[in-house]
Amino acid sequence: MTHNTPLSPRPLRHLADAHRRVLTAAQLRAHGVTAAELAGRCRPDGPWQELLPHVILLHSGPPTGEERLHGALLYAARATEPGVPVQPTAGSPHRPLYQEAVLTGLAALTLHGFSSTPPPAALDRVDVLVPRQRRLRSTRYVRVLRTADLPAPQPVTGLPVAPVPRALADAVAELRDGEAVRRLLTEAVRGGHCEPAAVVRELTLAKLLTRPHVVDAVDALLAEGRSIAEDRLYRMVREYGLPDPVWNVDLRLPGGPHLGGLDAYWPDQAVAVELDTRAPRQGHRQDQGQGQGQDGDALWSEYARKREHLERLGITVVYITPRKLRDSLEQQAAVVRTALMASGDRDPAAYVVVLPR
């Protein structure tokens, strides 16, 4: 609290420091500040300033990054009456402070810990998602994005933040620099923030895969994701004492057709591992939940046909996703070990030719 903060019968102790320095005009009225007092304190030479319409910064200096983010959310939060964001109270301490407002885009990625995005104080614009039916205009440094699919926010430093894939899609929608897009997508995967399939799904839902510079960045992203997944697969075999397989091979029937490529194959046990790096492509966000699009269905059918063909030849195929390799490496090693141990109980597999891929 500073000497400029109004005295009132309703204390502000339940608010964090930044929340005490940025309040709405309605909150200040509720704490005893009259309209005349507010106007006087917000004069050009006064101790306060209007950060955004109906959002007041309780000092005269430049806002900090935290204050800018808090102010943007206060501006966009659904109000119980015009200009009054829903606030927690003693009787209902868990009511959301920023109801129906979620940070997204570059601001959200910064909060998620991305190093390739500017700090909050240096952002030219802060993107905030609100429901489509809200009537709210972008203003000053706040860009309001209306959506029919408001994501469940992830709390970061007490602020509601869109999940990384959604924040990436909203950031990429405004970027025309292919190298900048590539840096963001690469950091998302290399930094372990999310899997490539989740990013591609959000970019598809946002209808961004018609832009050549985004498509080029996605190609690099998928290559990056597969490389990381392959490294984890090598580590799984080494750290959990699995027999050494032959890596990255193609199988063929003697003098016959190509059976498909595999990431790892144990010829003596006729067990194969393939990384499932499919990135399902869906329609617009409104269609989310109605199943994969035609590209995803076709790719799944290709996987299924390949697996059925190999298993008819007596070859056990284990599909592992990059996410499972990231989150449950020991469990995936156990799955492969079980398949190897069970090979002795099966009929011998058909003879196949193993070639380098």
C-alpha cells in the first residue's frame, strides 16, 4: 500500500501487490473513492493514471510487466455490472478474479517460460481470450480475441494462461516472419512444453496451415519432434537394459513387396517398435470433438493396415507415442520387454529381409 492508495472500510489485504496497484474504477468506488476524487488523482500531473478504460494504475510511473498483464485481465474480465470484474470476497474466496478472460499469444508463452518471447514489460500488445458473445473492443495495448472455444486456463503466477499449443496458435496467427514462427515452434518441442501433434492440431483448428511460412515451420517442428523421440527411444533401450535392436530398418518379403519402415526391430524375437508421430488434422475449432479429419483417418488406416500385415506374418508391433516416451519411459520399456519375453510362446515368424532405411 502506498500513501496514494485510498483508505476505505473494505481492506485490500486479500489482493497481491500488483493487484493493489491496479484496480478498476468500480473497485475504487467500492473502497470509498468518489468519482471526483478519482478524476482529480488521474490528472496529467496527478499521482494516478488511467492504464486502460476503467482500469486505474495507482502510481504515476510506467507500469511494470506484471501490472500490464493484471490490467489487461481486469479490463477483459466479465463484470457483474459494467466495469466491475468479479472479485473474491470473504464469503466466497474462490470466485475467479478474472472470470472469462485468459491470457494467450506471446504474453502467455512468456509466462510459460519461453526464452524467445519478450518480457511482459516489453510486449507491444497483450492478447486476451474472451467468449465470442462478449462485446468488448481491443484498446491501447490490449487485443481482445473472441472465441467459441475458451480454453481451460492454466494458472501461472496467479494469472489465467492459455495452454501452450493454443497460445502458440494465437501468436503465430499474427506473425509473418517465418523464422520467428520456427523459433517458437522449435522451443515448444525442444523445451518440453508440448508435443508436435498438439501444436499441429491447434494450428489446423486456427486454419493457419494454408500459410506457406507456417507450413515450412511445421515441417521443421515435426522433424525436431521425431529427432527428440528417437533420442528418447535410444535412451530407453540403453537405460533399461533391453537387448540391442537393429535401428531404422525396412522390412521386405524375400523377392516380394515392401512391408514398411520400423524405428527398432529385434529379428530373433520378431518384435518391432514404431514411433507414432501422427499429427491429427481437424477442422475449425467449432468442429473440435467430432473426430479426426480425413488426413488423420487416412494415416490411422495406413498404420492399422501395416500392423495387421506384419502381425499376420508373426511380427509383434509396439507403437509408442513421443508423449509416452517423455512421460513414462520405464513403463514403455516394460511393454517392450514383455513383448520380447513373450516371443518364445509364439509360432515362429515368417522370414523377412531386413534392410537399412
